[in-house]
Amino acid sequence: MKVREYTNIQNYIDSRENRLLNKTDLLKMVEPQHLQDFEKWKVKDLRNHFGITHKINGKYKNMSGYCFKCFKPLRPDYTQFENYCLDC
């Protein structure tokens, strides 16, 4: 049973439809009259403003409490690695 779950999770992670949004993806959502203001922002600020971090299966999701690479929930003591777990 655990092998099946791991395989499904690994397929979920490796899928090309699941990806972290970068700055250009987030700037495409901004209206043209506000584009110059938002271009000065950092990526993490844009993710917090829009409330989304990933595009998973064609839908935008906020995965801010999870590792950005493997989607495992982050433990509170992972302050050193801001959005990634120790394994990643």
C-alpha cells in the first residue's frame, strides 16, 4: 500500500503540469497600467500578494505551508530553509 502511495506522489511531483510560478508568470496577471509598480517587487512578495505559489493540474494553488519541491508540509523549525524541507 505504501509503495502505491509513494508511486502516486512521485508521479504527482514529476508531472509537467505541476510547477512553481516564477516572476514572469505572476506579472502576466497584472493589469497593464500597474505593471511598472509590480515589476519592482520580489517574487516572494508577488506570491504573497496574489496568494498563489504553484500551478497544479491547470489550477492555481497556494502551497506556502509546504515544501516548494516535494509538497511535504513544512515543520516549524525549518526557518533556515524558507520554502524547502531539509531533504530538498
